Amino acid sequence: MHIDVNGNRGVIGERLRDHIEERLESALSRLDGWVQKATVYLDDVNGPRGGVCKLCRVVVTANGIQTVVVTEVGESVQASVSRAIRRAVSALKRRVKQRRDHKTAGRNRPQPPIDFLEANTEGET
């Protein structure tokens, strides 16, 4: 799995980058076979004016399912990142489950009893 962390305004510190990478690796570890790439974009929407303006967008590209894109805005970078990662993992798990259910949809259907099939073919001679 490849992880990118990008910031639009200002330089992202090494400590924050490491924290985000660790959180993503931990959160996506169970889905590692599905995930190709995870990208986190950070932005300060209002700039120096303050307020609820820390934007975090998480984009997860996976094998065989649609790309997951989640955007969160909050007062702090850490809160936005945490919520965005949590939502992205939840959406990815949901899509993996849908994919698995779709692939196995016809496998678990109950088969009619053999007697029923024989009874229908005996009367047609």
C-alpha cells in the first residue's frame, strides 16, 4: 500500500505526516490486500482568519471496487484527519462487503430436492 500526504497551504511537518501515515496504516491494515494507494490532502480553507477551516480529504484507491473519497472539515487538523480516516475505512469496508456479497450471490441458494426434479420429468413422457 502506498500512502501520500499532501498539503495545499503551508508545509506539513514531519511529525504530522508520520502521525497520519501511522493512522492510515493501522486503520487500513485489515483491508491491505484491497488497498493500492491512499492519499490525504490537507488544506486551511480560511487561511489565517481562523475558525472551522481545516479540511482533510482522504482518497483510497482499491482493487476491483470504486475509489473512496471522503472530505471532512473541522477546527483542528487532527480532528478532521481522524474523522475522515474513520469514514473512509467504513466506506471501504462497506464496498468490499458489497463486492464479496455480489460475487457469492448465487452460490448459497438452496437447491430443490432431487425428488422434486424427478417428479417433474416423469410426467412429461
